[in-house]
Amino acid sequence: DCERCQCHSEDKHTAILYTLLSQNLNHSRGGHSPAHQRCLCHQRRTVCLRTPHVTCQAASNVLVKTISFMKNLPSFHLLPREDQLLLLDSCWVPLFLLGLVQEMVTFEVMETPAPSMLKKILLDGQSKHQEPERTQPTLAAVQRLQCCLNTFWSLDLSPKEYAYLKGAILFNPDVPGLRASLYIESLQREAQRALQEVLQPLHPEDQGRFARILLVASTLKSIPPALITDLFFRPVIGNADIVELIAEMLYEITGRQLAP
């Protein structure tokens, strides 16, 4: 999946230096596998937000609106608390991404500054008691995310389409461990039927729009929660558990909200 690996580029002196330093560092740490070394391949380079303060604030606002959507659904609150938490854990990412699309939130990334290899070698052994370095999204993962968002933007959904699609995503009877799966399945069918009824007068000539919307929505479920957390929320919440924070906000346990 890499577009071009610099390890085999014309700048071979850099590649040789990197190899020598990597071997030195690897030896000093007792021999980690090459998978733990920083990959220079373009698609596997780690990235971060170019304007984290602006983007994280926009993402936090979208997350608050996503939680408000769940709060305002009486049918959601009729579910057992255990089922609510299971649906929350399973569905918060696609619902949040749908919110990004609806709010037209765009963002740019840049390559994460690489730590100095020489500094790692010289300071090896002095930072063993420090917290582990946070994971960073890869360029390839962010590009897949942006592709999903762009595909949704091309559908140009109406507010009602967004609302019923969110309901169809939230009430997912296939989540393992649900106690009221049959009731949740009926809620999903109801949301899907409402979505179809909205589509008929809005797009009478587009008979395949309903299936296309559900197909594109299914791609949101393939986006890993870790990617969304690391990209949009880790700069704000640190090492806190994002699902626990969302649950606190949903049930107003502490009244805490996300803020950069």
C-alpha cells in the first residue's frame, strides 16, 4: 500500500545512516523486531492534525451534539442501561463521523515530527519510567477516513435523512450481548422505513438512493475507534478512556465536557 519507500530512494546515504542508527538502537534495547522501528514508507508515516486547537474544538462540538441526539431519543432511554452502554460503545464512532459530515467539518494533517534517532540512542535507559509514547494515526488510515467523509458529502443528505440514518445506525440489533435485541431491531426497521419515506418525495427519480445511503453508511463502521480517538480527542483528553467520558456526558454523572 505504500506509494514509495524512501528506504530504496536515490538518497541512499540517508537510508544507510537510518539503518546504522536503527541497528544501534535496536541492539541497545535488547533487540526489538523491525516492526517496532519507524517506517519511512509514505503511506505508513504517522500524521497529526495541522490545526489541532481548531479541529479538536469542532470535533468536541460534534461529539456533544451526537450525545444530545441520543439523550433526546425516548426509545433509547426505554432500553436497559446495559443495552444503552453496548450501543454507545458500538455506535459512537459512526454517529460521530456522520456528525462531522453534517457539520461540514474539514481538517488537514501533517507528518508527525520524527524523534531524533541520535537522541534516542543517547537517552536510552533514562526514560524507562516515563509514560509510553502515544500512538499516532498513519497517513493511509487518515486518507481512508477522508475518503469515507467525501463519499458522504457527495450524497448531499437533507437534515431529515441525517436524523433517520442516525437512528438506523444507533439501533443496531447485531451488537453482541444485547438483552432487548428484538425491540432494537424493530426500532432500526422503523428508522429505515422513515428514511425511505423521506427519500420518495425528495428524490423520486433516484430509486437506488436508499440502498446507496445504507451502503456508504456501512463504511463508517470500518473506521477504527482508536483512529478517531487518537486523531481528534487524544490531544484533549490525554490517556482518559473516551467511551467512559461519553458515558459520563450521556448520563451527566460528572457534568464534564470536552474542551481543549
